[in-house]
Amino acid sequence: MIRRNIQLDKNGRLRHFLTIEGLKRQVLIDILDTAESLSGVTDQSVKKVPLLRGKTIVNLFFEASTRTRTTFELAAKRLSADVLNLNISASATKKGETLLDTLANLQAMHCDMFVVRHAESGAAHFIAKHVAPHISVVNAGDGRHAHPTQAMLDMFTIRRIKGDFYPLKVAIVGDILHSRVARSQIHALTTLGVTEVRVIGPKTLLPKDVESLGVHVYHDLEKGLDDVDVVIMLRLQNERMQGAMLPSEHEYFQLYGLTEAKLEAAKPDAIVMHPGPINRGVEIESSVADGPRSVILQQVTHGIAVRMAVMSTCLGTTAQMEAQEGGAA
Amino acid sequence: MRILIKNGRVIDPANKIDAVHNVFIADGKIAAVGESIAGFQTDKEIDASGKLVLPGLVDLSARLREPGFEHKATIASETRAAALAGITSLTCPPDTSPVIDTPAVAKLIRQRAEYAGMSRVYSIGAATQELDGETLSELAALKEIGCVGIGNAYAPIKNPQILKRIMEYAATFDITMHLFSEDPSLRDNGCMHEGGISTRLGLPGIPEAAETAAVARDLALIADTGVRAHFCRISTGKAAQMIARAQYDGLPVTMDVCAHQLYLTDMDVGEFDSQCHVRPPLRSQRDMITLQEAVARGNISAICSDHQPHEADAKLNPFRESASGISALETLLPLTLRLADDKKLSLSDAIARVTCGPARILGINAGTLDEDRDADVIVVDPEQYWTVSEQTIQSRGKNTPFMGWDLKGVVTHTLINGAFVD
């Protein structure tokens, strides 16, 4: 039985953006190209295009988040869409309403897109399986599973600075076990065809059989950073000091914290990335975070254009945009 | 009523029968298997040519949801589905509500089953009161009321000293201890097998060690106390090998496996399919093959359904939040027949795993076609296909990952106590 990819509509166009996994390389490239053409919008004085005028986008956040929600909100507004912010953690589910009932109520209000963040892996897929045919779902992070828009803005950043994906060696450092960002980044990097993806961390923070995702495993930071073009640092959460995963932030910083000295192992023009928010002195030294090789703030800027690209792609209006601009690249 | 089942391929592994025979039933008992009986006045004749004639199946674990969870299913609905699926005896785990920790609850279940008049229902008594894992239940009383064993369902018995004492007490009265071996700390909040798939899906995993560590501990205590023990729903190849080795060393241990563990792996979870959310979890391809081999060799002497019917809402949630369990009565026989079809073991051995094998573990008089035994007999068309669908599943629970599968093996007649079930 051949199961159609739930993310694609029956014409093979992207309808939901739930995970990088299972998407063809060209789909990712198209999103990056669309983001490139939309990135000019932020530089204009009137920061809007009418692409999604009349559409209603609902930010359905079951897990609190200010950063991601604001970038999605900004992106939607720059596309002239109406935005509804729903912080579900505070409302109905506490009263025992099922996820499906929450959805049904929202759908009755005629929305076009749900941007969903949820603590459970698979929540975005679950919602996508149960929405009406005209509604699109964008995953803003589900449990440990995926955070595809973050991965796309990271890829956009890499492409802008490094140009070509093929020759790159990329290292992801830190708590890969609990990271949805890392999983999406790994899928994006392998789909886009980089030379090598490395994960670096102690065994307690690396998931079982992680090699099966197509990565090389390192436990030594310097060895792992040897000759690398892109270093992606992950945030270390406080909870990791419980349950015997790590002894202390101190030891973690000694072994896996990115300092100027450790960075010497990488290529001289290597860039440093971080999905944010950063823990200075835990996973990264301030001088590196603020230094010339850090592109952390550029990632944030790119986040808006990339999310605009994802939203407009899923709501099917890129074709309209190309027609409007007369095919300009 | 005098019934003649004619010309069927009779498979009665306990009596080493696998041949075309006639089966004569009179007054609710099996009168004879084989040649004609002189002067047998047949009231009803069934032509079983091309079909199998088997002892009614014995299912080691089927949750009937009554008392306590009647919104999911009832004794009446599930024993009927079981009977139509060829299961004439089934065993109910103790985690009803209230728990089967007193003779009163066991009696209630038995009476409701008798009233329904379908499959026979046996109970596993709760080893600890309210399944708390600490306070011993009145095991002797539970045995006396007819419980065929005691166990703690999914609830862990964390303190090894307490487990040892429960085993000693059970051994005093020659009661079989049913163990679900899983270390709760290693299980943690896991919801599927820990491996490449759980990593990919970002779902917390249950490592193989959660089962093997617990099995190792339990084997040590069994050796110490001499209790007769049965390991329920083994999911890892390693644990099956450990228990097999213990069997060769002479320990009084048996084990069973769920039918679905022999066909599905963690890969079947796919894109978070909650129909594959089960406990113990679906494990790797290698585990599945090792379990099949253990079933073929007979180290695993029983295949059970582990039937857990749910209302539709229970599965309509993101994977980890969905309820675990499969509605499995009606796929038990077809999946078992398929094992023989796939040449993993002979048809006779496959039938043994769902008839005399489980009956021996429970110590009940069932699963055979011995003369003078209660006539629990089924007739099966082994070549007829049916599609698993909401309409064909008779159980109240439609939660199965086999939905849409075409399976071979249809029960055409079920007799319990020599009476037809329809």
C-alpha cells in the first residue's frame, strides 16, 4: 500500500509543512528561493506584500514561546494576513477539552492555516490528519520530533554565506537527544547533500542509533570540529542536570562549550550558528557568540523571510507571486 | 444434541492427531474422534470437507473491560466476538475496576460470562491488593474461587523482597505466577521501542534492557523460590533466549507472545500511527524473527491475543497520549495460521500454540479433543479470505493496526459445550 506523503496535496504541492523528512531536495530549494525573493520585503519602508491578504492564520501554541510566535506573527502580517494568537496552555485543554474538539471549534471560525507548537512528538501530524481539506498546518515544533522552519532558516543562512551545500562539513553540538531542531537540521543537511554531518556530545545526550539518520558521531569536541565549515550549537536546558545525564554546567562547558580555542580546530572561515536562546558560558563563550564568525543574529532576521516563504508556499500563492512580478528571479 | 462433523482435517496437537476424521459430539461432550460409532443418531451434520476441525482456541489474555470500563466493551460483547473468532476459553487479567483481588470480583466475572453464554472466562487474580505492588492479596481464596493464576498486570512490583515473598506464598498453594517483566525506571515515560525509529520520531523509547533486566531479576527469584512462573507478552528476542535457557536448566517457566509481535515491528509506527501504540512496544525486525524462532521451537508455547478494546476517542490523540492496546481477538487465529503458511512452523505446532499450549500453562481442561471432554470445537475454512474492517470486527473495539488487511482463515462454526454459537 503506497501511502501518499501527508504533506503534499493530490497535485504533489506542499500543503502542510510538518517535517523536513520525506521532502524532496527541490521542495527545500524552492522554499529557500522563495525566501530569497521575499527577503527584500523586510528592507522596504512599507514592509508588506499582499500575498496572503484575506487569509487568517492561527498561531496555535500549546507550548509557550515568545520568540517563535512573534516571528510567525510578523511573517504572517508582512504577507498581509490576519493573525490570531491562541495560547492554549491557558485555556480549554485545562478544562479537559480534547485536542480534536479544540480543532473543530477553531475550524468552525473559518481559518486557513494553523501554525502549531505542541509538547508531544507527532502532534502536528495528528492535527494535519484531522483538519478540513482547505486548511494548511505548519509545525512550529512538536515535542522532540521536528522544527522544520528553524531548520530551513538555518539552511537559508548557510546558503547565503557559504553558497553551495555540497562541499560542506557541518557539526551539531550538544543535546541532540532532546532537540527537535537538531533532527530537522540533520534531515535538511542530508537532503540538501552536504559532504558530512557530525553530531558531537556525550553519550547521555545522543539518541539511540543516531547514525541511522546519516550522521557521524563524535564525543570529543575538538576532534569533531576538525576541518568543519559550519558549527551549530544547541542550547543546554537546566533539566539535563537531573536524572544523571550531566554532572554540571561547569563540566559541560569544559568539554563541549564552544570557545575561541576550540573553534581553532574548524576551518578559518567557519561560521557559528545557534537556534537561540543562547546560554552564555554554558554552551558558548560570549566572545564567540558576539564574534565575527557568529551569524546568530542573521539567523533571526532570516527567520521572518523563511517563514513567509513557507506560509505562502503552503497556501499555494507562490505561483500568483511569480505571475505578478512577471517572472523576476 | 448429537452432532457429527464430517470429513474435516482434524488437528489435535495434544493427541498428535492431524488427519481427516469424523468428530462425534453427544450431550455436550466429545463422544469420539475417528471412525464411525455404531448406531450414532445424528441430529445435525456438518460437512467439513476442505476445512479444519480444531479444539476451541484458548486465549491467555483478553481484556473484557468489565467491571469498570464498560464504555469500552463488556463481557457479553467480547465473549461473543471471541466465540465467533473461534476462541472458546479466554483469560481475563486482574486490572479490572475493581481489581480482581477478592473472590467476589472473580465470581462476578464468572457469573456474567456464564450469563452471556459465550466463551468460557477464566481470571488471573491480582497478586497484590489493588495492584499496589506491596500488599499481598488472599491468594488461597482467589485460587479457591477458580483463578487460574495470579499476576500484577502492568503494575510493577518494585521491591524484589516483596516479589520474592509473593512467589513463595504462591508456591505454597501451587499457584502459577504470571509476570509482566518490565523495569519501571528503565521504561520511564517511553512509549515505543528505543531504537532508530524512536530517534527519528522523537518519541521517548523503552530500551530492550527494560525487559531483559526485569526478566533477569525475576528468573533469579524464580530459581530461589521454585514458584511456577509464566512470563507474559515477551517482546525482545534477548528475553526469549534468557527464558529458553532457564527452561533448559529445568526452571518451571513458560512464556507467551502476542500475535501482533510476530508480524509488526517498530517500523510500523510509521508516521505516529497510534494503532501501533502497544505495551509492550513493537520492537525491531531482529526481535520479531527471534520471537518467531522461539515460537517454532516451542520455547514460547503460547500465542495470545492480548485483546484490549478501546473506544474510538482513546486512540485519537498524539501518539504518546493515545491509549495503548490492540483489539485482537479476531486476528489471533488468522495470524497464527499465517505463521504456518509462511512455513515458520508446522500447522499442527501453530495450532498447539493457541490450544493445548496455553491450556497447559493455565492448568485447565481445554484445548484438546479428548474423548469425554467438553465439546469446545471449531470448524475453520483455512483458505477463505476476509478483510479486517469495522463491519467484520465483532468486538466493540475497532482499534487494530491490521485494519484493511486481507487475512486468511474464517471460523465457520463454533461449538461450546456441544452447542452452536451464532
